[in-house]
Amino acid sequence: MGVSHKILPTLYILRGKQAGRAFKIKVGMKQRIRVVGLVQNENGVLILKRSRGRSESPVFWELPIGKIRFGEQPEEAMARSLTECTGLVADSITLKDVITFLAPEGSSQLSNLYIIYELGVSQNLKPTPKDRYTAYKYIKDFGGVKLDETTISVLEIEWNKITASHISPRTAANGVTIYVDGASRGNPGPSGIGYCIHDESGKIIERNGEFIGFATSRVAEYYAMKKGIERAIELGLKTVRFISDSLMVVNQLNGIFKVKNQDILPIYQEIQKNLKQFDAVSFTHVPRSQNLAADAEANDAIDEILRK
């Protein structure tokens, strides 16, 4: 089984001998790489119920997820994990996305990279949960079930692609979601930034844009993130998920890529100082088509200046 070669740059490190040089992880930062499967039918997307084990923590439901063993390709790990978790065999494996985000773990930070696959299975077969799972169900929305953070992060990004319907942004930690975007006409050229803040239920509570002068697109993207973070601090928010359609910004803030450009380094350093004021933050990349409100605010700010 193979996957398309149209892969996001972050996936390259899982193939070939340049892994050590491709990933520039910050000193002291841990990294976790997982494969996540989307199995769907007319009833929705397959999720599995975690066994409680010895823990007294709440029971969560999650998508089929697995680790990559030494020597495995990601799609091989996905096929194996699906069978081990559900007894199902994947007839097809299609790469859907790669997402990264940062999450706190004790006194350190954990860089997460999730490789998402859409899995085709025989509709005549029923899952038989095993190993760490005790039950299964198919869902079409977030209601009525306690999902883990990874599953929510994946579904809120991928659900639009699966169902072509809008799912309200939310986070597992009852936090706020802030979409940010930067725009530049000419790169460099007249530039603007925009942000859109959603509360825990997905309702837009604030959106705004600002003209920042003459800049490159990467500077505009960074200023947009900086503005979103500053606004979150002004509002007294402590748990926030920041979403951007700039893979460069997301990967750099997640510690996956180093910041080498001198024009954005001062902005990056300011952001790092401001992040200390939060209890928990994450940075997630989405396609531009899922960041339209912030994009509109950024471009409207440019248009207003140009009209004047």
C-alpha cells in the first residue's frame, strides 16, 4: 500500500536518512509522533472507547491511533495499528494531513506531530475493539461523547473535508480558539493582519484587522500571530489554541523548525516571552480555506488604506 507523494514537508523526516537534520527540535523539548486513522461510513467517523485500566481518570473516546515502530513506514504503522485496535483491515490508506501542536507535559513542553490517514475498510465488517479499547461507535458531531484532545484537534480540522459541513472550533481544555492570518500585496508590499476569536462553544466573540505598513508575507503572518497572542493576554485568557494557515509559523512555534530569518526573529522572541503568561497553548496549521474570517480581516485592513 502506498500513499500520494504530495506530502507536507514535515512528513519528509519520517522517510530517509536526513531525519536528524530535517527536524530542529529545541533543546529540552520532547517530541511525539503518531499516526491517526479516519474510518467513516454513513453513520459518521469511527471512534473507540479507552479502557480505564488502573487509572481513576475519566474515560475518553478517540480515533484509532498508533505509534510508529522502528523500521516502519507511517502507512505501515497505520495499517498495523488499525488491525490491532479494531480487528479491521485497511483496503486503502490515503494521506489526509499532517498537524503539529505544542502541549505542556509537567515542567517541559511536548511537540506533537500527527500524521492523519483516511482508511477504507469493508463496510460488511464490524470493529472488534481490543487491546486498550472496550467499545466503538460512529459519530457525526462532538455532542454526547467525551473525546480526547488529539481526536478533537484532528476532527475539527478534518471534518470539513469529510462532510463538507462546518464544525464549530473548540478545544479539549475548555479554552478559546483564535484564528490569525497575515496578508501582503506584493511580498513585500502593503500588508495587514487579522484575527478571529471563538469561545468554547465555537461562537465568534471578536474579530478585527489592522494595517501594519509595508512588509513581506512572512512578517505579516508573524505579526498576526503576535497580535492574536497579545489580544488573548488582554482578555485574560489562559488556555488558548492558535490556528494559522502558515505552516512555517506553526512549525517554528512548535519547535520543529528553527527561526533563521532575521526579519522575523525579533517578533518570534517577543512571542516566546508572551507565551509564559498562558497555562496552556497550542499551535495548529489549517488550509487557507479554513481560515477565511481572519484572512478577510487582514485583506479588508489593506483595502481600507488603499482606498484612502
